Amino acid sequence: MATERRTSPEDFLRLIEKAKRGRLKIYVGHAAGVGKTYQMLEDAFLLKKRGVDVLVGYVETHGRVETQEKLEGLPIIAYFQCSVPPLRFSIRMSIEMYF
């Protein structure tokens, strides 16, 4: 008779911790305009639709209307750009609320 292995509390806690981790997905394309940003925004919208928290940090649309339309409905972190010759920098501000 085969013995049934019971899951230890440590194994269960590891499984829970693993489920809480985020995932990094990298979009690679050989040239500008091949659809990296467009696909990333489409994936973000689908994740949001499934109930996953999605937040946009910064998107360069390069004036493409289709890409700009994909941003609609996605929350965007506020950012400010400053140009002081010879420096140019961006400051991103994120306010997170925990309940």
C-alpha cells in the first residue's frame, strides 16, 4: 500500500508566499513600431479585467493614436518632467494607500 504524503505547514506557507510574488514580463522587439508598447498595454488591460492590480509607470506613445487609446481606463502614476540645461530629469510620485 502506498503511503500518502501529507503537505507540511512549511510547504503550504511556501506555496502561499510564491503565489504572492509578482511576475516580470519583458517585451522585446528588434525595432521601434513593432508593437511592444501596444501589446504590453493590451496585456495590462486584460489583467485588470481579471481583477489584477495594474499600474502604469510611464508610456511613450510616440504620437500613435492606437497606443494612446490603449491607456484609457488604466491608472497612471503621476510624473513631472523638468528641464534645466544641461540636465533633464523626471520625478515619479506614487501615493499608495493601505487599509
